[in-house]
Amino acid sequence: MSTTESPMLQTLARMVVKDGVALGGLSADERSLALALVWSGLSTRPCAEREINEQLKAQLAGPARCLGTDHVELRRWLVDGGWLGRDGFGREYCRVQAGELPDAVQPTAAALAGLDAAAWVQARRSARAERRAAQRQQWQRGALA
């Protein structure tokens, strides 16, 4: 993790290398970061429910695979948090534009602006895997000595 990253991105970096992170168990700030990560990867055009579900499934298989949830719960968190809008019948969904997000999450959205979330998350996960492999090798050398 780069020390030049903002504190928000440092927090997110610690989160994305984990597995099974429950949205309900996170602090409000951490939850906003997780939801912003998903939000940043959604289409900016209106989508039918089936299409938004596919996008959320892709996020959960990709950048947001650290989250221990399904696409339906994730969709609810996004709508309730103001990240995703929907019509009154739940037939059409649309990612809320950055300038129209609730004031409380504006800094979080700004922290992820311009970030290639998938590449950024993969780099964090790869770096962690490399550190763990090196630690394992070091431990094995010590155990065999």
C-alpha cells in the first residue's frame, strides 16, 4: 500500500484484501467506501433490474469480491445509501451522478474519482499475496533449520 494514498484509500486497501466482509459490520465510513467502490464500477445509464443485477454480480466477482453479500442485499444498501436511484416500481435503476450524491458521501466519491477500481483492487490483492508467500517461505526456512 502506497503511503501517498489518501487515508480513505488506505482504509479501502485494507478492506479489499479480505474476504467475507459484512456491510452491516462496517463503520459508516467503511461502508461508504465499500459502496463507493461498487458504485464507481456501475454503468452511468439507466438499467433494468436484470441488468443492474448482472453489474452487481460482476462487481462482487471482481473489485468488490471482499464483500460477504449477494447482489440483492448490495443493491438495497446502494439504494438506501443514495448511491443508486430506482423508480417507484423497482424496474429501472440508475447510478446517482457524483454531484447528486448525498453530502455525507461526497468526499468518499471524490476519493475514488478517476480510479480504475478493478486494477487498483487487483494490485492490492496481488501485493498482499506476494507478501504472504514471502512470509510463508521465510517461516518454512526457519522451521527446517
